[in-house]
Amino acid sequence: MSTTIERYVIRHISGTKANQVEEFDFSKNELSIGRTAGSDIQFDPEQEVIVSREHGKIVKVSSEPPQFSINDNNSRNGIFVNKMRVKGSAPLKPGDEVQLGSNGPVFSFDIHPRPQNMMMETKVMDIPTSIKATTVSEVASAAAEPAKTGLGKQTVERMLVAERKKSFSSMAYILGALIIVLGALGYFFRDKIFGKNTTTIVNVGDSSMKNKKAPDVIAKENNDKVVQIEFGWQLIDANSGQELWHQYMAVKDQSGQVAYRAVYIENGRGEIEPYLDLQKNVQLGVPLGIAGASGSGFVVSADGFILTNRHVAASWNTRYGFPDFAFPGILIRNINGRMQTDPNYQVMPQDVGSYVPANATMVGGRQAAEGSVKGKNTYMNVIFANTALRRPVQSATPSDQHDVAMIKVELPTSLSPVTMKDNYDAVKPGQTVTVMGYPGVAPDQYVVRKSNDPFNPKPQVTTIPTPTVTTGNIGRIVPASSDKTNTYSGFGDSYQLTINATGAGNSGGPMFDDEGNVIGIYYAGKSDARGTQISFAIPIKYGMELMGIKKVQ
């Protein structure tokens, strides 16, 4: 069944229109780009001088299947798609980033609704083969309300009730005495009045269930404590502070057509890495990093600390998901004492399936000094549920052993944290759990915010996140590797869940037990060719360890 596309979606990432979203009817076959007044995607004619008056246009090549291209109208500063310059025209896919000029404004191109076969893949973390981290390549409590002053409605009602109690206190004593007398008479003459009968024991309920909560109650209590996190990151050379790019090469096939191929290099341990170099040295390539990603998190302290996954807060410490166009790649290796291209080898995804950017050992074709390759977040914002304001993250502290991280935002008011419970030894397969977060497949909710700023009167269009609630069970407990029992786990300590309606974007979301306590952090999903899905959560004890001080044994 095909998806009926309704509109084009242009999300501005940087420039004077940053954080704005523009939508156009899908019936249009072209979207013009420029500073001229007639442009569909129009930029400020005074401030965005790097953009030409008629810079280019987005063209609908076909509707079924949906195919698009972007054309450069011989603009002075050019057009770049995913950091690669467009020569004349180039294919354009939903999710691609377009930059006007090398230092100009950036926007992402999308369509809504996006057909299933064009859904954005999870870009972060690929745990053994088919295990996917649950960030979206594109978490959270509202500030507590200030205390009210004066007499509220409930206070007045309590005063009235107290007065009524005084008025009826005398009558209550009289009625109470009368009830006691009648009760005593009834007890002594019960057999004559009702006849003899056998005693019946009524089970009024299991006391062990008194603390149990339904998923909707858990969701209501924690809605303002689960936040969405938007982020982007890049890899840099620590010595120069310059961004590191993945080198590409233009090659001709047998028909003479030019294709762009990613370049990889074999290090001294025989492992294959992307060929990285300083941006200034790369004539053709793409930056190693991500823009427009999102995840989830939850408030753990009144002063703004939030727990999430490490692959959300410091994604360069996680297995990297290369784009599809990076394969097949060209391999440079040591052949007869010289580093040269191996014509008999094509690099495929499985060759770099375990590559972690922070562990890169080669830069510019040479061995990199230890600690010289670093990652940094280009931006990271927290958005509280049902709000539109993006709050910048002040600090991020990733764990060095687990997929857990702690970030902090600053607010003038106190936040309400979740309740955490480290009951790892008591967790059993089959028990009910509830996960909250912001899966990327959930529909976006937009709001147009009118500006009251006379110096910037243009209204802003932005998204408002609403957490998704998913229930299920713990299907299995996956223990960590152990030297004592000679066991190995590719997941560390994990809870395997029957929950499958979460997906990309849910990374870092809390997993609650049936009493409303956070006992785990959602972090990955796995599926097979038949569509069977399972997911995983990390025990909360590792998040609680990160919040405290753990001494080295």
C-alpha cells in the first residue's frame, strides 16, 4: 500500500531562519531557493548575502516512486548536499542536509508523511550485527510552578468543612451512642432475629498489590520528568581543533561514468578505518559526525541533572553507522612496504561494523597520537514535554564502562525527579514494565509561535514533543561477561524486553516497574528479516553509579 505524500517539509538548521519549519503542498513540482521575493524558500536579502537571488531549486522528478533532485542555478557560492558540492544537479533524498555556500545557511529536506521504505535509519550504535541503538538521527521535566499565595478554593472548602464539623459534633456524639446501644442489642438477639448461619471469610484483596500502579497512572506522574534531547556532534583533531572529514575519491566505472567512493585505510592491527584527515586537506569528502539526531532522558535531581544513554550524550564513543553511499569503499593498505590502493578489495559495511570514532588510530594516512582524536557536541538541547523552548545542555558526563551518561540543564526553579530503585537482584522475567520516551516514528506536533519582539517579528514554527508510553514485559535477563564463570555477553548487563513499539529516538528513556520506580534505561532494539522485534534496557544501578562516587577497587 503506497503512502500519499501531503507536503514538503523544510527544517532550517542554521542561519537567520534556524529552528524554523516551512511546509509546501506536494502538488508543487518545484521549490525555488533564493533571496528574491518570489522564492518559495526565501532567505533574508540583507543578512543572508551568501545566498544568491535565484540560488537554485528542488525538483520533483517523479511522484511514484518519490524521487527528487536539487539544481544549482550557477550560484556564486554553490550548493552542498550532505557536505558534498553539487555540480549542476544532484539527487536529493528525504533527510538530506542542504547548505547554500560553504559557510551559508543549512536546512534539511523532507516529505510528510514519509513512505515506509524511505524511513530514516537509526544512525547511532549498532550492537552485534542487528542490534540498533534507539536514537533518531534528526528527555524531561517541566519547571515546578511557583507557590501560590492567598486563600485558594481548596483552602476555603477545608475551612467550611471544619465549621460544619463543629456544628455537627454534638449530634455525632448522640448518634454514636445510639448506634452502640442498638449494636449491642442486635448482637445478643442476633440468633432470634436472623437465625443461625455459618461464618463466611471474605478476601478483600491482596495487600501486596497496594503499591501497584497502572501504566496510565505511571505516565501521568512522570510526564513532566521525561525529556527529549536534540543533538549533533563532530570529530576533531585535538591538536589543531579542526574538524576531521572522511575522504572520498572520484572514480570512473567501465562506462566512463564518474562515481564518488569513500576511502578506507588498514591500520597497524589489520583493522579497517575510514580515511580521516583535517577538513582543509580534504578536497572531496564528508564530515564524520551527525546533525539532527534525537534521544530521550529523564530528570534525576531537582537541580537539573538528567540521565540518558552515552550514545546520546557522547555519540562518538559508540559504534558509528556509516551512510549507505559510503559503500562499496576503496581500501588503502600496506602493499610491499608502500601504502597504496588495493584494486582487489572493496570495503563493505561488515568491514567497519565495530568502528568507534573515538578509537580512531589513523589521521592523514599516518598513526595518530593517543588522545589526539576527540569528539564534541556541536549542539545539545533539552525539550520538556509539551513545551517548545529548547534549553541548552551545560555539561555532559558519559560513563566509561556502560551506555549511560548524565547531562545538566540550568533552570531558575526546581525540577521534580523520577523515583529510582536498584532492585537488580529481585527483577524476574515476566514482570510488567513501562517505557516512556520519544520514538522518531511518532508523528510530529508543530506549533506556530507569534513573536512579540519588534526587532524580530517573524513567527516561529517548531515541534512540541509529547512522550510515548509503551508497556510490555521483561522477557529475559542477560548477564554481563564474567571471568569467574567464563561467560561472555555482547550486551553487558541487560534486560531483554517484549516491548517493540518504541524504536529510534527512545534511547535514554526510563523503564518503570509496576510501582512507578525507574529500574532501567532503554537503549537498543533488534529485529530479524521476518519483522520480529525485541528491545533492551540497562539496569538503573549503572546510572546511579554515575550519579555518585565509585572508588576503584
